[in-house]
Amino acid sequence: MSADRSRQLLGEFLIAKGVISSDQLRIALVEQRRSGERLGRLLLRLGFCTEATMNEALGENLSEQSVDLSRSVFDEAALKLVPQDTARRLRTFPLAYDPQRRSLVLAMSDPKNIVALDQVRAQVGREIELQPVLAGESEIIRCIDQSYGFELSIDGILNEIETGEIDDRSLHAGLDGYSHPLVRLIDALLADAVRRDASDIHFEPEQGFLRIRYRIDGVLRQIRSLHKLCWTPMVVRLKVMSGMNIAEMRAPQDGRISLTLSGRDIDFRVASQPTVHGENFVLRILDRHRGVVPLERLNLHADDLHQLRRMLARPNGIILVTGPTGSGKTTTLYSILNQINTESVNIMTLEDPVEYPMPRIRQSSLNEAARMDFASGIRSMMRQDPDVILVGEIRDSDTAGMAFRAAMTGHQVYSTLHANSAIGAIPRLLDIGVSAEIMAGNLIGIVAQRLVRRLCGKCREPYVADAHECRLLAVAPGAPPPLIHRATGCEECGLQGYRGRVAVMELLKIDADLDELIACRATLREFRNAALAKGFRSLADDAVRRVLEGQTSIDEAVRVVDLSDRIN
């Protein structure tokens, strides 16, 4: 079968399954003739479908077994059979080896690639039977990075810097040829942070050394300490990569880095700050593939999820998400937008800056040079016939006024606001300058959230809550104490006891009764009592639910959410 006919059949199959449209296939084929790139990879790059959907469709089309590598456990025996450079070059990952049957399971993006299978067979020996299974290419590359150990390459580069000896392992860790060790060190550290699911990288110069810390699951962890002499050339490299002025060392600067790591497009938002010991650098990691989470995966309480869907059904008004910096407000907003992102809806955003590019959504960044701030940006977007508007943050009275004006003219508006709770957002809006009369009737609802660390499923330890913990959990007097869990730590979670984070939320849906309280400028106590009477669950209630379900510990819940009001 010719390559053109094969591509046509694949495209027709994806159209029949509803994965892509005929127009999207036509665009991809035109782009493929221009670039020569594989059709499947092009469809992913153009944002026409996700890798999971593509793998499912391909597995059915090719009658191949597919595998989810994110749920797979690495097999050291299999890794020893296939060298890292072979696995990376052929885009294949040795998943499992059965010594009794002498069979090797290979995860491949193209299980029908006979040439790649022959090269692996020549590497492992003809007596071993190969069993190819279908997996996404980006997942294969991520597994190669994680399983073969990028940590060794960092150690090799540091040894080369200290001794001058070239380390072969660092040259074959996914880098193209030889380059200066400090250049490779920056690349290796960025890849290492992405591999560990860090959200931020801190380069902190001290008097005699450089401290490197990652923020993982909301908590900073020290990863490395380097000699101060390394920092000056590292600063130059970071400034060149992020488009900063390398000659400016006395003023703060901002920049952005875009790289492809572990088969995924990763953006880094870079900020420098002069300190007494040199320039301090913080890199915010923006992983596009992790930025959008379906609403169902937010793991909301069933009643809260139903409440949120009712809020989204309102055709016009404002929905606010509140919380401190780093509490996942942007992720929640993007999840909401992804829920309503269809071809029949025109969604426009104004952000500072755009963090996660999304298909079909018109996204704009603030531009100081063009004098476009939030207020003027909203005014401009309202001329673009939008159905939904997302404003990155309501900071001042001008932005708030334009946002509510957009809501009053028939638009659905989403934004973030710095407030401690959902109910606390109302006096905050009054303080900014939004009148109670304007707020009433135009405010759909408010979501307040925090992020708590999730207990490691491998090592969490169950125990019976003591008397003080029962009071925090609001256990009824005389009721048996509940079984809850504490963090211990194992190799799986890096001895932290936690792995990943989960959102703790409170949702306040504004109805006619609450609108009347807003218009009358009711006190917070009156407003809270009215909300509780309608079934409102606070952040503390949701945090307690997470503890009782074994998702987090009570120590972590107390660290993030105030539970003191629950003690009588």
C-alpha cells in the first residue's frame, strides 16, 4: 500500500471516529506535503486532537494493543537489554522482560516499524521474542528520561566542569553533540525539573555558593549546591535563552524560554532580581500538557460539581476564582474554558502573560509597549463579537468596571481575584470600587481554592484520630474516632510522604436571595449564615473531606486551610 493511500485511510478513519474533521485533515495533509512530517504527529502539533485520543484510535485501526506508560512500572531487566541511545533513536521503550519465556515488551509509537524492530532484535539477540505495543511518542521519551536516569548526566557534567574530563554519559543524554558543559548543565537542570514535576526553579546566589531549589507540590526543596564561580556563565546562558539583556545586571528583567523536553513543549517564564550576592533567577515551568485538567478530574464533591455546572449554564455574568498565588486558579479557569470550548462559542482571553495556548481560543497578552492593559484590552475584545471573555486578574477599579460592563452587555466573564475566601471576595470588590447595585444581578458565583499535597499511595500510614484531631474534624461527641492517614515517606515519593497535589474548593453560587443581601450591603456574618442555609460548604469542610477520604493528612490540611474555627 502506498504511503499516500495509507495516510488517506488513517485520516478517513479518524474522521469516521469523530476525532478530527475533514477540514482539519485537509490542513494537515497540506502541511505534511510542505514539511514531510508524519500525519499523526502533525495532527497533535496543530492541536486537532490529543495524544490519548490518537493512540486509542490508532490502536483500534491497527488492531494493536496500546499501553498507558504513565501507569507502568519500569523493569530494570528490560532496561539493561536496550541501551538508552538505541531506545531514544528508535523512539521505543523496553517495558518488561520475561526471562522464562524470553520475551521483551516494547512500547513503540509505530508498532509496524519493521526496521526499528530488526535493529532492536539485533541488539538484544534473535532468541528473544519482541512484543511491540502502541504508546505515545512523548510518553516514550518521558519514560526514557526518567528510567535511564538524567541524574547521572548532571553528575557527569559537574564532574567535567570540576576536572575538565569529558563524560560520555552526558553527551548521550539527549543532547546534540558536544557543547560547553555549562550550556549542557542548564539544559540538564531544566529537564530534571520537568521530570520531577516541579512548578518553579530557583537559582539563588549566596556569598560563596549557588543554591538550586525546585518547588515541588508547592514546597521548595534544595536540589543542588554549586560553586559560586559557575553562576556568572550560567546567568549569561539563562539570559541568552530567555531573550534578556546580558549587559543589564542592576535592574530586574523578565523573559521566556520555549523548549521541547521529554517530547512535550514546555515554556519557562523567567524573572531576574538583583541581590547583594548577584542576580537571583526564578523560572516558572508552564507545561501545556498538564495545564488543562477536565472538570471531572478536579475531584470536586458531587454537589459542588453539579453547582459549578449550573453556574456555567448562565448565559451572562461574572464567575470569579479566588485564592493566593500558586493555588491553581489559572488551572481551574482553563479547565472551565476547556469544558465550554466548542466551535459554536467564541472565547477570548486577556492574560499577563498567556500561560497555556489552547486551540480555538483567541488569547492575548498584556502589552505595555502598545499601552494595552486589562481595561483597554477588554474594551477592544468586546468589538470582536465574543461569547466568553477571560480576564487574567481584576486588579483595580478600571478593570473591574470593564469586566462588569462586559457582563451586563450579555457576555460570560471569567476572572481571578485576590481574596481569602469566596464570601470575602464581595467586600474586596466593594473596596476596589464596584458598587453593590452593579454587583447584584451580575455576579454568577465565586470559587475559592487552595492546593494541598496528596499523600503517597505507596507509603501512607493509617491510624485512629486522637481527641484533638477529632475536634478539628468535627466528629460528633460519642462517635467513634475515624481512621485517617499520615505521611511517612518512601523511595516512590522521594521520602516526602506526598506525591502530587489536589484542590480544596468552596463554591458560592449567587442567587436572588444573596443578590438582595449584596444590594443591602449585609455584613459578612449575615451573608455567611444565608449561604450556609443554602448548603454552602467552606474550604475547611472540603479539606476535612479530603482528610477523611485518605487523600491528604490532617497536618497538611492545617498547613493550608484554617481549621481553628471548628474547635468549640
